[in-house]
Amino acid sequence: MKNRHLVAVLIAILFASCGGGDDGGGDDGGGSTPGPDPDSAPAPLAAVLIFPDNNLECNEGSILSESQSNVTFEWNAAQNTDSYEVTVVNLNTNTNQTSNSATTSKTITLERGSPYEWFVVSKANGTDKTATSPKWKFYNQGPGIENYAPFPADAVNPKRGETLQATTKITLEWLGNDVDNDIESFEVFFGTEKDPTVSLGATAESTMEATVVSNQIYYWKVICTDSQGNTSQSEIFEFRVL
């Protein structure tokens, strides 16, 4: 009898430890319930910029003083988008200001007589994905300015940070724009210094050939000059040769 009683007690303990007697708090054996997918919402699409126009002078806005004015940036609504982030970069100082907007416009205070670049990032609730518009440049109109300096040139080839296969010659290519459309020359500085000081010469074209060697990082920049002697300096671009 004692043995039978001991067996019954062991069975009862085993049953309790295995979760017998459902108290309604268990699940169906599937583990914890997964949370919502952070990217369950469709990804937003890039906005289409409207104003200020690309590579033009902005002559609209509210003048605040001799040095500042308010400019209203505008773009088309992007699909699957709940809000926008507008970034405006002063190309003279390389400083930027970023603003948020729930609509398709944003008024921002800018320095007059300065070149700017701007773009819009589309955002959506329920996803971490974003979409970035193209980047546009413009000059914010200034008092008494009759001729504007060229916009800083953009690198076309090699692309910024690009790694190239071993070679001895490379064709540098860039894109220059000017509100007055009167760029006369481009001077290219090139070398292994992070701020190159050796000039490859000046040209009216948008390309120039340079000599390179393997296992080296090269830096280059472009100085644009217009018919009135106004100049602009590009950022310093870099690439690597294997």
C-alpha cells in the first residue's frame, strides 16, 4: 500500500510540473506573440521639387533686412508619405539647416545674395524607410547684385569616394552652373594632399586628364570663374586607385 501511495504522489507532482490543469493563462504552444513589423507600412516615395528652381536666381520671398529674407520652399506631395524633412545648405559657408513639415511647403529664413542647395526627405509612420529628392541649387537674390558668382562645381567622374581599378590616366569630369550663364573657365587642383595645391591648368571644358599611380588616394577641386571675375570653389573630392 505504501508503494502505491508513493507512486500516486509522484504522478501528481509530475502532472503539476508539466502544466496540467489549464488556468486559461497559457497559449497554444506557439511561444510569445510577435510584435508589429516596424516596416509593415509601405515605403515613402521621393518628393518632386517645385520652388526655388534649380540653378536659377530666387527673386521671390519676403525681405526681412538688407542681409536676410524669408523663402517659401515648395514640392509635390509624395506617395506613402506622412511628413517631410527639408534641408537647406549655404554653399558659401557649407552650413545647413533642417526643418520638418507636415505639408508640401516650408518657409525658411536665408541670407540674401548667397548660393544654396536644398532637398527634401520623405518620411512615413510605421516604417524606418525614407526617400530623398534630387538636390537643387539656387541663388537667393541680394541687394544690388548684378552678376552672380558660379555655383560650386559638382564631381561627375570619378564619383566621390569611388575606388578605381589600376590605371595610369584618369579623366576628371565635373558639372558647373551659373545663374548668368557666363562661366569662362575652370581651374583644377589635383594631388595626394587632402587640400590639393597643384594646378593642372585652366580649361573652358568640363573635363581634364590627370596622371595617377596604383595604391594611392587622390584629391581634387575645381575653381569656376565667370566673365566678371567672380569665382567659386567646389568641395574637395576624393577617389582611390587600386
